[in-house]
Amino acid sequence: MSAKRFFHQRLRAALTLLPRSLRFALYRSFVDCDTNPDPRLTLKIAQTQEELEACFRLLHGAYVSSGFMRPHPSGMRINVYHALPTTTTLCAKFDDEVVGTISLIRESVFGFPLQSIFDLHNIREKKGRIAEVSALAVHPRFRNTGGSILFPLMKFMYEYCVTFFDTRHLVIAVNPNRIEMYESLLLFERMTETQVENYEFANGAPAVGASLDLHAAPGRLRNLYRKKQPRKNLYQYFVHTRLANIAMPNRRYFTTNDPVMTPDLLDHFFNHCTDVFARMGDRERGLLHSIYDLPEYQAVLPTVFSESDFRQHQRSHARYSLKCPGSFCLTQMDTMEVHQIQVVEFSDDGFLAYSKDPLPLNLWGEARIRLGRKETSVINAMVVRGKHKLAFGIYGFKVAQPDVPWRKLVGALQSGSTHEDLDHASQFFAE
């Protein structure tokens, strides 16, 4: 054991002797969030092969040194969740070198790692999308710099989740030695008082599960940090500060994912650098084929050896995740009702939307939906199914005849699986 690790273990042991409130106050006293970081620091989505490789190598080094994984011949930590369009890898670059990374795994048909060992029932009761925060690593050169990389990276994660990723709940599975940092600084709450002694996803290390409701977080952070000076006020930093270093995705449409995996990248990372695809079970292979159903992707995906149930139950029309504001207008006799809706999923012949007002079934009306910054679709639609509970309902709509903006967006989504494809395809269909 290195002298540094020995010192940290003794320090953590000493801290456990303090009352919880004093420990948490001590952790918060170490906060130092610079509202004007070095301009050489850039925070962005990792999307090139070079950026992703650097993230995976940084993660591999951090996990191996912590005992959370065995060394891999590739020198990278890569898992099947990195292959999904619902996973986004964020990176911090200093002088164009990747020095920090974190991955956000939004719930999909693959679920996410920690749900195999922690009960998420209470979180699901609150509604809203869930994403697991995973794969956090900071370059050793910046680990003792007062959070100069960690805090901007965490702020980027917060802003991305609340403005782009359509996420309400963040969940984490972390080593018991590190859980109090998330509790004291960011107000994560443990899912249970007991820890899992053998978390397979982290090489059998113990883990504690915790969650953060992003809807409630601003108010709770404001109450905790309102008397703190600016560099120690994480409420002001996360909620109100704007960092010029952050490069948010430039989306044409109100989609909620930023997929980056091209066929070449999938082939490189999951067939050549690792054997992730080769080790997948038949059900996982089938699900992957249903996600990437374009011919160029099928060529690099693992073979499906049997006709799994998923093939028999696939929807005839692919569905896509969005977050589009809109309205639904019903005209009956001499009365007109306008209901505000939010479209969260759509296909070429229908869409799924939330409404605070109960909506009647089987009546045609006019839906006016903002698909993007400059695109609005106006179509005839009918509610064909729905369920209203407490403050809001979720409704399925049938579309009579998609208009040009609607067809453009569907065509763009069907023609590509990365966020860059979407912009390119949009231009093609516009022409």
C-alpha cells in the first residue's frame, strides 16, 4: 500500500469519529468552485474516437488503481452501456488533453448497472426519467487542485441533465468511503442504510446507492448554501453561474439524447478493442439490433443466433424520445378547449404526451407542436388511449396526416443514429 493511500485511510478513519453534522460541515469547507476557470479548460460531450479513447483510458487507470477492476489489455474501461444512444460521456479537456470524464446512463431497454442490486421503487413513484451517474475519473495531475476539474465537470453534468437530457432523478452506486461527499456537498440521499458488500460492476467492491431529485435540488441547495461566500456556494455555482468553458450540444430539434456511436466507433471499441459484443447474450444482442436497425450498423453488431421474443413484439413504427412543448385544441359545437401538452415520444403515425388536463378519447383535434428551434408541426390528432392520475396524465395520440415538418424530423431520425447525422439529414430533407 502506498504512503498516500495509507494516509487517506487513516484520515477517513479519524473523520468517522466526528458527529455526522461536523463531518459534513468539514467537507463543505473544502469546496472551492471557481466561477471563472482557466480558458484552457473545455467541457464537452466526448464524440470522436480520440476523445472517447482518452476517457476510457482515464477511467481504466482510476478503476484499476482503486481496485474496482482488473487491468484490461486495451488499457480502457468499456462496457455495453457505452454503446447505447441513451448514454452520454462528458469530458473535461485542458489544453486539448482529456483530464476528466463522467458518463450518464439514462434508463433504456438495457436498464442501468445499479438497478440489479438496489430497489428503485420509491424513486419511480415520483415519476420522471432516471439516469445513473457513472464512470467518474479525474486525471491524477488534477486530483489535488481544489476541484479545478471536478467541480466544473459536476456543474456540466447538472446543467446537461436539467436542460438537455430530460432527467429528473440521478442515481449513483459508490464506494462507502466516498458516499459522504455526495451527501454533504450535493445532497444525494441513500436508497437504504445498508450497503451492498459485493457489487459485480465494480469488481466485487462494496457499494452504497443514493439518489438526487433534480426538481427538488435547487431549493435544498439554496437553503444549505445561502450564507456561503461565492467560491463555496454550490447553489449559485450549479444553478445560476454560467461558465464559458461549457460547450453544450447545438440541437436543431428538441431531442433528448446526444448519441455519438457511428458504425466505425462501435466496431472499434466493442469488437476490436474489447470483446464486449462477443460476450453479450442473445437477448442483449437482439435488443442492440432493435436500437441500431440501419444496415450499416447491423454489419458491425453481434450475430443474433435465435429469433428472440423481442423480434415478435417489436413496434411496427420506431419511437423516438423528445421533449417538445405544444397544445391540443378541441372544437365542439360553439366551444373551443385548448390544452397544453408536452410530447415526450413520437413515431411517424403518432405521439405520446403529458397533459395536466384530462383529455377525452376518440375526438379529433388540432395539435400544434414545436419540434425544434425553428420547426413547428400543425396536425390533426386523436387521443386513442390515456391515463390520468393526480396532477397529470399520459396520453397516446394517433396522427391523421403528418405535415412536412413532422415528416422531415421522422426522416432525419430514421436516416441516422448520431446527433450529427440528425443535423445533416435535416438539411437533406429540407432540400
